[in-house]
Amino acid sequence: MTDTTHTMSSMITIRYFAGARAASGIESEQVPVTGPTPLGHLAGELAERHGPALRRVLEASSFLIDEVAGDRSRIVPIGAVVDVLPPFAGG
């Protein structure tokens, strides 16, 4: 029997950029959720999943939720795309 518990509609897509990509070791991933999720909670899950290097990056990062800036109190809807944008150096 095929497990259909997690469909695209119960997932949030995470896209990592620059130092976040290096710390996580991946460009993007799908995270299963049971409903709309606070960004702070989601960031904590990602840190647990990928370890202390990503935790440090997430603490300093900005986030876009469906291309709109959001702080850690913002609720991420099911099916959203979250971009993790660490501080960028240079000019």
C-alpha cells in the first residue's frame, strides 16, 4: 500500500540560499506539516533536522514567505514557499 499521508497540500517548501544552503547541505526541501505553522516553530524544526551550523545561520537569517518578508511570529500557511536568506556580505 502506498503512503499518501503527506501530499503537496500538507507540505511547506523551504529554499535555502548562500550560507543557509551551505549549512543545510541542500538547496530545498519539503517539510510535512499538519496545519499552518508559526515561522519560529518551523525554524526550530529545521535547526533540529540539520544541526548547529544551520541553527546559527537561522538565528541571523531573514525569511520570505511566498515572496513577502516575515518575522518569526508570522504563520506559514500550508503549501507556502519559505526562503531562508542569511546575511549577505559584500556591496
